[in-house]
Amino acid sequence: MSKITTDRCKCTEPQEKARGDKYNTVFCEGCYEVISYEDTYKKETEKTEIKKQGKVKEKKEKKPVAMVEVESPQMSLVHESFEAAEPETILVEKRVMADWFVVAPFSILDTRGERWLKRRRWWLKKTGNLSATKEDVLGEGMMGEINEGSSNFDPVLAEVIYRWFTPEGGRVLDPFGGEQTKGVVCGELGLEYEAVEFRKEQVDFNNEVCGEYNNVRYHEGDSNNIDTIIGKDERFDFCFTSPPYYDLEVYSKDDMSALGSYEEFMVQYKNIFSKCYAMLNNNRFLAVKVCEIRDKKTGEYRNFVGDNISIMKEVGFKYYNEMVLVNSVGTLPMRAGAAMNASRKVGKHHQNVLVFWKGDLSVIGGVFDEIIPKNEYYD
């Protein structure tokens, strides 16, 4: 038995707590990262006494078999054993999948789970107020009261996507910077981050908040000119952003979210991502967080998610992953009933994360390091 210490916890003063399992796993209550655990191989020859109806029964020896047990639908995946070279020797390794991936790498990302919420609270201590400079983008009424009238980027989602799809120490491009979330997360993860944001007050605020990170920079300007603002010869290892959803949220009175027609919006949209494609290194990922939006006059979906996929493929990307981001319920129960009664509209409870690849799909495994060290779960 040997104690293994990880370097995933970045807290200045880790709040150590034992998980209470037989592998003596210790994690940090602040960031929920594993600090240490004990790795053990043992003979599966122990006999278990089970008292039942006054009799003692002997538990049969188990043959080494591969078994996967999902402890919850989102956050943990436990590997109990793998077939070993010696018939009586078994690898007894109990680790939750989130110990390696932040959350389990499934196509459903559930922001309502305990682990996700704890991690978000930890990140929010670092990001500060995410609504400081927004201009009531959710409008008036009930929705306008949420998060001071704005929608904010989830820092846990940012961490997950950066860890999964960015090479270690890579450069990240963001054509729609928004609030300071992604800059802070990149700074903490040691990634270089360059973003363009239309609103000067937001840029100034973001750069002040991210001042401790020399590798994070927000630039004021129109994303249509991202190549001239940042430099057309600059090359990046990942692009991740949450673009404006046309007129669903108006971030300011002058940016893309306030354009006249959806068609005009999508022309500029394609221009921006064409330039992002050119600035991205070959054999790299791009990801966007989007959702469907309705025509406010007719109620028909505009197929914004589908248009994203079409545009990215036209630009040159290959469509590679899609994930469903399950959001907190919030005010949905108060709104969904009236919408269903009035027009049979279903309350939206999710967003979509779309992942694209620039380059040769066959080389992905060679571009990225293994997140789970070899032989932890497999040969």
C-alpha cells in the first residue's frame, strides 16, 4: 500500500477532509479536488462472515472480473476491478470519475449536482460579481430580476471544457469575452487567454479583476475585426465562447445582439468564426455554448443550434461532440405553466455545448495527454 499525492488542489490553505472510504481518500472541501489517496493491490481471499438466521455463511471467493458501477447519473464512476495476470490478484481501486475529469465525461452536464454546486461556489469566490457591468440583458419583469438582470457564464463549465479540450499550457481565443469568468478560470489553470469584448466598461472591469494573471488579456472592439485587434498572425490552441443569442439577450445597444435581422446577425457570425478558424492552430478544438431561440413574432424556433453546426462546417470545422447542459430550474416552474396553456411551448431547461475539430480526426489521441494516467483503470 502506498500513499499517492496529487497536485490538483490549488487552494492556498487546503481544507482537508477524509472521504471515509477504505482507500483513505483525502479531498479539499474548498475546491473538492482529491489531495491524496492510497493505492492498493491485495489478494481476494478474505472470508466474510454473514450472520443470518443464526447461521454463519462463508462468502465465496470472487473471480477477477471487470466491473463498472455508476454511483450517480452525473458525478461518479467506480471501477472495482480489472482482470489481472494472476488469477487471484485483483486491482482494488475506487476512484470517482470526477477525480480526474472534474465531472464525468458524459454528454449530459448537470449543473444541479452537489459536486458542481460546491465547485461553483469555490470559483465564485475568485471571480467576484459577474453582473457588475451588464445592461439588463434579460429585460424587465421576473427575468430581469435574475442575477441583477443578466445571464452569467458558469465557471465550472469553463473549467470542464478547458480541461477536456485544451492542451496543457495552451493559448485560448474567445471572440465574445463577456464577463470575467473565462479569464479567471484560464488564469487559474495556467492557460493564456485572449478575448475581444465590445463594451469598454466590461473590458476595463475584466482586466482589473484579472490583473493578477499575466496570461489573461481582454481587448475592446468589434469581434468582426478579431484578427486585426489581436493579430492575424497569432495562433491559438483552443477557441471557446458563448456567442450572443441574437435578440434573446441584448448585451448593449450597439453590439451584435442588437442587430436588425437574424440574417444580418448570421452573416457577421460566420465572418467572426471564419477568422477564428484561421487563427486556430491545426488539429485543435473549438467549442460554443448555444441554445435554440424563437422568432419573437411567430414563436417559431430559428434553428440557431443547427445554423451553428452548418456554419462551422462551411468554415472548415468537423462536427465532433455535442453535450446538453442542464441548467438550474430557477423561475421556470412559474413560467412554464402559463406558456404551455397559452401556446403549448415547453419550458427550456438546457443549453447545448457543441464541439468542433480543425484538422485530421485520426491524430486527436496523439495531440492530447491522457487525463487518466495509464494503468489506473485500463491496460
